[in-house]
Amino acid sequence: MTLAAVMSYRGVGALVGDELERGLDDRASTVATLLAAGRTPPARPGTTEQTVSAGGTVRPLTPGRAALPVPPEALRVARTGTGEARADVLVGGTEYGTLTRPLPGGGAVMVGQSHERAARVDDQFLWRITWTTAAAVALAAVLGWLVLGRILRPVRRLAGATRRITTTQDLATPLPPAGSDEIGQLTHSFAHMLAALRRSRDQQRRLVQDASHELRTPLTSVRGSAELLQRARGRLAPEDEEQILTTLVTETAALDDLVRELVELATDRYAQEEPEAVDLAVAAEDGARRVRRRTGRTVLVVEDDAHPPVPVRARPRAVQRCVDNLLSNAVKFSPEGTPVTVRVAGGELAVRDRGPGIAPAERHAVFDRFYRGSRTQATPGSGLGLAIVHDIVTADAGTVFATTAEGGGAEVGFRLPPYGRAAPDGPAPRRRARGAPGTAAGPPDGGGEGRLRER
């Protein structure tokens, strides 16, 4: 605004100067015409006219007006009779702008215009524009303060709420009402973030409570067995001592598995892994090979020809962990000598065991932390394996499912989104060619929808 005022002042100054120059041109032409006609020009306020001879003699044309000083440029015009001369001179402390033009009969006419009126106009404009600019700046400042205060008011309320949350650690602190503008969107984002933090805190609290409950059982067993050995001090029969030591080893191993799975559940080990194209058939075969080597159990991997496997978008190591958990779960609940079947169809992978199955009312609950089905209470385990599968799969925008298979046993698995739908560009998934060593054609035990091919 100040810059605009300065530019306006300069523009008005130039305009006044141009007007003064035009006035001098018009007055000089008028005086020359009147002199040529033998007439004396009428007096005009603020203007002085005179003639200058070739010898430099000055004859005032306006009675009572002081003569104008003749600068060298004006004298040259009077002598040569050509061109014109402009100059600023001082007369009695007043500045005049002068214009000298030649006369037809010799000599020159010199017209002077006082700058006093122009200076007065300039000063008045400067004063007015100064006060106008100052008033406009003050008004803009007041309006800006009011508008900015209105805009920042919800920001201050939101900042106050966040300070209270930081101080009190109370994630239930209400946030100010949110509108539809950018501040409202920011408030909505904060609200969603707080909701996520509340869910995370609740999950952590439940995890700690459940973990403390689950850890108490093996710890109590270990402590009881150790105290019994301490009190007996070699007085136990060998078979009793062997049984207590076996209990110690079993419970310690269970405690180790429980702590390991608790750590994995509480800290997402695969959060830094980037999703990419994953071949579920390859993941199933790799997991089956590890289980065969570790347990010696029969694990069949079958593909549905009606719905051939497609690459899915997921984290490779996280998917492998899901497959390992599902296979370990199936091996644990399948009777010795019965096979475990891994079925791959499209973007779905399911593991079937030959155990007691899952009751319809428990098909969702089996994915909860530390949940033990009514039919598997006597089977050792932490109850965290399927919970880990659920967390990993849902983080990759997939779903989990559990049902009772035809002919007995349970079928537990997951579905993941196709890779091409989420990320059309990227490395091709690694595939094992059909007919590779270790594969054979034929229907698997248990069958299924469509035609299945055993790997």
C-alpha cells in the first residue's frame, strides 16, 4: 500500500510538470501571435512575459512584474532566431519555469510560469495521500487483525486441546468443533489420529493384561517344579524326578514360545518391508518344505486349476510368517500320521488339518489373542499364532477366514488383493515352473471345488 502511494505521488508530480510545460507552450505561442499583431498580451496570474533583443536587452511585457534573468540558452535563441530554450530561474525567491522562443522580426519572447501553484498542489496531494495511506493501513491492520483472529481462533483452540492431551496424557480429551475448511480438515485428522492412538493404547493394555495372565500359568508350573526339586534334594524316585524335569523343559519351551510371539505381536517386525508381488504357490511350497524338514509330517500343496494362483500385493517375509503359523497350527491339531493340505486358489491360501475342527460360533474368535477353542483346550499353545496372521493380513488389506472342512478338520486361511490392482508396475513375482522337481499331478486328499493339482 505504501508503495502504491509513492507511485501515485510520483505519477501526480509528473502530471503536474507536464501540465506546466504545456501551459508554457500555449502561453509562448499566444504571446508571439499577439506581438506579431502589434498587441500587448493581457496579464495572467503567476505568469511573466518579456522580450529579449539580439543584444540581450530585456523589455517586460507585464507591468509591475520583475524581469526574468536571461540564461545563456535564452540569449542564444534571441541572437540566432532558431530553436527554443527551457530553464528554471529564481525571481525574488520564487522559482519560475521559463520558455524562450524566437520572434519573426528578430529577438525572442521569454515566458515564465511560477512554480508556486504547482508546488502548492503537490504539497496538498502529498498531505492528503499521506493521511489517506495512513488511514488505509490502519484500517487494513484492524480488519486483518479481526479476520486473522477469526481464522486463528480454531487453531488456538486446537493447540490448547493438544497441549492438554500432552500434559494429561488423556486421549479422550474432546477436540473443538470442526468445520468444512482447512482448519476443520486438520481437526478431523487430529480426531482420527487420537482415535487410532486410543485403539492402540487399548490394544496394548489388553495385550499386557492377557500376557500377564498367560505368563502366570507356565511360570507357576516352572516355579512349583523347581521348588519341589529344591525341597526333595535327591529324595525323589528317578521316574518322579524325570517327570518334573520334563515338565520344567516343556513349560520353559512354552514360555519361550509365548514370549517370542508376544514380542512379535507387540512390535511389527515387518513394518519396514515394502509390499511387492508375491506368489502364494511358491510361499506355500517353501513353508511346506520347512515343516516337512522340521517335523517329518506330510504336507501337500495343491493348486486350483479353475482358479489358478495370481500374484498378490503383500510383504514377502510377512506372508511367509503367516504360512508358517498356519502350518504349525495345522500340524499341532492334526493326529499323527494324517496329512496337512495347503490349497492355493487365486489370491487365497488355506491350510486344512485333520483335527477336531472349529465350532461355527468360534470362527471369528479364533483370531483373537490368547483365544483357545472349546475343542482344543487340552492342546498346548500360546493362542497367538492366528492373531499374528490376522494382524499381518489386515495390514496388507486382506481378510482371514476359518471354517470346518468337509470330512472333518478345520480350514484356516487368508485372501490378499491381486498385485496388478494396487501396483501395475513393478518386478515380476518369482514362480516355480510347473513340473519342477517335487511336483506331481493328481487329486489331493480331501478334494475341493474345481480341479486341484498337487505340487
